Amino acid sequence: MALLVELVKLFKRAPQCGAFLMLLSLSNLFPHIANATSCTPCRGKLYEVTSVYDGDTLHLRDGRTIRLIGINTPELGRQGADDDPGAQRARLALERLVDLSDRQVKVCEGIERRDRYRRQLAHLFTKQGVNINRQLIQLGVGYAIAVPPNLKNLACYASAENRARVAGLGVWRGPIQDASSLRGDETGFHLLRGYIIRVGQSRSGVWLNLEGGLALRITWEDWNTFAIEDPDSLLYSLLEVRGWIYHRNGQQRLRVRHVASVRWIER
């Protein structure tokens, strides 16, 4: 633990790019630091990486596009749009980890094998057995996410994120956006905090409306992970939530898939 603290201090003092590569290299030299809460090993064979698209997506020689499970990194800009802050840093981090593994990775696919873009969902490991998904999260270049049924290594990734958060690395450098500050036209992944000002129930699930208008949707199946008997007990609670904002019937919504997507600040 003391060594990890010293590495983080060094990372904060040095110029961003050089220090980032230094910490990334050292974390591979000291795997016990990166695996304080061990991830499930991957015993698959090695596949060659041809290119890295962004911080959580890469392409293999056999033609597959791999989307990493358990992490979401800032998006690269498309069609002339600006990159999200930290997007290039995340892509560089994945590129560097792939290079340190001689452009070869082990691929352990998820229970749900593909996403809606037909990308294969997987946990990636280096030749040396280091979990790449975890390394990226611990370096602070992305957020840990929980999307059922691909929940293997959930505790491992959460532990890595906690280390990055405590150290104030990458995406954890700034304050969490307040849900009440949303303009109403945002989409895509967000990490937000806000007060629950209305609780509703329907045949499909539980609805938690945050101050400012964002509606959190939790299906009854997903609600089972919360272990909360009475949804109304959450009224006026302050929470932190992560997920993808979408629009339906003129309303901003965010589907919460698992209790790990919520952090209770005041209940």
C-alpha cells in the first residue's frame, strides 16, 4: 500500500503524459499492487491486436472488435465533434498496455457475448496475466460499470476504481456534476449526483425522479439487487448515479441496471 501511495504522489507531481506512462509501466512491474482484490484469471489463448480504437475498444487480427467489460471511458468525437475530456488519454492507456503485452492479449468473453453494435464483450489480459480492464480503471481513465449479466470481476473493478478515486486520478480529478444542472438535451454516459424528489412505481419497475428532471428507471428484475423493501423510503435521499442518458416522451431518462451503479450519499 505504501508503495502505491508513493507512485500516485509521483504521478501527481510529474508532467501528465510522462508521469502517466511511468505509473503504467510501474504498475505492470508490481502486479501485487494492481491485484489487491484479484480478478478471475483468464486462461484463454493469445490473440494479436491490430489497432486500438478508444479507451475501451480494440480490434483483433481475426476480425473481431472487442468492447471491454466493466469499464466505460470518455468518448472520442465523431463527425467533427470534440473529444470528451480524457478520451485521448484513455486510448493512449489501452495502447500502452497492449504494447507492454507485445500486441497480444487473452480474451475471456462475457455471459452476454455481444453488444448492440455486434462488438464482442470481454475481459482482456496481458501475456503476463494482468487484467487490462482493471488496470485502466485503476489508472483513472474510465469508470467502472455494472451491466448484467456480465458481472464477473465486479468487486475487483470496484476496488480498482476506489483506489483511483481516492488518489484523484484522471476522471476523478474534478467534482461530480449535479443532476439539477443538466440542460435537458444531454445523452450518453454521465456520472451525476442529486436528490430524489419523487418516487413512483409502475408495472415495469421503480422510478426515481431527481431534482432537475432526470428520471432514473429501475426494472423490477434489476430492483432485486437493491435489497430495499420500500422504494418510498428513498424520497429526498442524495445519491450518486452512473449510466447512459436517453430521451423518451420528451423526458431525460437513465436506466439503472445494478445497485453498483448507485452510491448513497445521504439516506
